[in-house]
Amino acid sequence: MPGTPRVLRNPWLAAGALCAFAAASVGLACCGAERSLDFMKYYAAIGTVGALGVACLIACLWTWRRPAALLLHLGFALVLGGWTYNELAGVPDGYLKLHAGRTGSVDGDFEFTLDRFEIDRWPDTGTVRQYTSHGRIGSEKVDISVNHPLVRDGWWVYQSSFEEMENPHTGEPFYFTILQCVKDAGLPLVAIGGALLLAGALWLAIATPKWRGSQDGCRAVAKKALSPSTLHLSPFTFHLSLLYLLAFLGALAMLVHRTVATGHPPLQNMYEFLMCMAALIPVLTFVSAKVDGQNTLLVDSLLLTVVMIPVGFVMDGSVKRLMPALQSPFFVPHVGAYVLGYVLLVRAALGAGRRLVGAGFFLLTLGLVLGAAWGKVCWGHWWQFDPKEMWSLATWFVYVAYFHVRPRLSEKGDRIFLAVGAVMIVLTLTWINLSKVFTGMHSYA
């Protein structure tokens, strides 16, 4: 951009800032959700988050000729600005604790009368499947349940939890419903910002990838991989391909069996997560051969047999019913986007399917945005500073930094950056299990 200082047009400056954001996200993840939220609210009040938003807008000035980077910077600035605006000008959350026949008011805007509270349980395990508050606003009947909030007069009213008590006279249980009431003033800005983030990530996914001094090399590799002399299968390759096919069929059969046994798509925990990854890798081997012209059979088979399957055996594979929060249309696309995105990016770090990094980053962004939308519908807020959320955000920052400097990276530097991203993915997956130790919203995963 003419007139912009040269230092501000240096992509390494942006990459350094993004890596600093990643490090800050890691630090907040280690603090736990509650302490991180308190920390951010305090510093938002004194303007630090606002200063970061200004920095993002400045970054937009020197990326105006790079549409993908511009969309990512502007989208993140709007998301950050929406959160800050809500914290500074928004209304604090309210809670209603009611039992049947009682009425509660939400900031005087409307009154909700609880007629009855219903708990639906799984017949085989007795665990809670769903709980619902049936009530009235005036003469209008309304139902509020997990993942189905009531939106009225700018308020979002959520079925947060319930309390069970025993009647001292009859000994029978009776229940109090707990409703969370949220008015998110910055939500429109956040929604627009999320759409821009997706647009920027999609731009990177469909754009022709560029690496410093490696375009001719990539073409040569693709041409050699698809030449007639390399299409002949040696006995070793043939037997490896056969075993690979059997492994794929076995993983596919496990997915089908798991789906039937649990009654839901197998994406609930790490055991099922790895099972889905194992079934996806052989498919991506074929895609890499078509898109990249790469023979990734050896790398993918090692990833499958040395990493996915052994790690899956140490995970808890017990069959569990979905808790109310997971019974949502967001469940499959949110988790599925992360599964496929993680597989693509880890394979790229191992030298397989390198041209699919953009697609992996788009899926990473899609999973992040869908997760935020799901959090808003289920928990009341689109971001809870949960440890897993913060690690996922740190991973996203690392890959954004990578795309800023990719055209200037050497072959070795490119591999190092992708390896760092893969390490962040592994750490993010590790946090799924450590979330039972650290405070957060993903303890059920």
C-alpha cells in the first residue's frame, strides 16, 4: 500500500504478532475458564482488548491487496470488537430459579411463569436425556430446553440447569428450574466477523498455493508421481495397499457398529474421534494422489498403524449416551470439521497432501465458528474461555501466521512451520482429556 511504512508491510511482523496471540491463548488455557474470563473482562475494561482491535485494523491497511488476509484481519477485529462492546456496554447475565406455579421477571422486560418442569431420561441407562421448562409469557405458552433457548425482547433465555429437592412432608422429589438470561449487545458484530473469517479461510483454500522457490519442484513431483513408469506396483506396494484396504474396511465396519451401538454419530469422545480419523486417512490417500499427484501410501499407513490405532486402544471406549448439550444439529458439522481438518493438517506436516493445507485451515476455521455458534445456542455465550477453546484458538493463530509468511518460506522453513502446527493440534487433542482436570465447559468430551 503506497505511503504505508515498509515495516508494517512485512508479513513477518504479522506472523510474530499472531504467534504472540497464540502464546497468550495458551497462557489463558492454563489458567482455566473462570480465571481467564475474569482476566479478560478486567483488561477489556481498561482498553487492552480495544488496543488489540486497533492493531487488527491497522493490519487491514497493509493487507488490502491480499483479500484473504484482509478478510481474516477484519473478521477477527469485528469479533474482538463485538466481545469488547458487550462487556463494556452490555447487560449482566440474570438467572431465574423457579418451581411450578412461580413467576420470574427478566429485568422487567417480560415475566415467565413456570407451569411444570419435565425431565426425560434414557430408558437403558437412566441418565438425563433432556430437561424442559414448560411455561407461559402472558397467555403465550413457551418451552425452554437445552439447545432450544427462548429469544424475546433482545433476551436469550436458556435452560441452564435444575435442582432436585425432597418434599419434607411426603418425601417425594420436586424440582427447581434454573434459567440463564443473556442479552448480547455485540452479537451482530461477532456474527459478521465470523462470516468474514470463513470467507477469508475459503479464499485461502481455493487459491493456488505459493511457496518460495518450490513451485517448479511441486510440479515436478506431481508429474513424476503420475508418470507411467511410477504407476507400476511393486510386490511390496501391492501387499501394503491390500493391507491398507483391509484396515480401511475394518475402520469403516467399526464406525458402523459404533453408530448402531450408541445410537448417534461416533464423534462424542477421543476414542470415536480417532476412529473417524482412521477411516478418513485412506480416503485422503486417494485424494492426494488425484489432487497433489503424491503417493502418500507409506506415510498414511504409518500414521494409521503407528499412531491412530495404538492410541485408540488406550482411550475409553465405553458406550455412552449423548448428554443434553450434545444433542444439537451443530454436533456433527462442528466435530466433523475438526476431524477432517486435523487429519489434513497433520498429514501435511508429515509431507503428505501439502497442497491441501488451505482446505485443512478452512475446516479448522469452520469448526471454530460453528463451535462459537453452538456455544451461543447452548451455553448462552459464544466464547467461554474454556481451555480447549483457547488451545484451538492458539492452533488457529499458528496457521494464520503460517499463511502470512508462506510465500517467503524455504522448503525447510515450511516444514518446520507445519510441524509446529501439528504439535499444536496434538496438544489441543490432549486438552480434551485434561479438561477433566482443568476447569472448563468440555469436561464431558
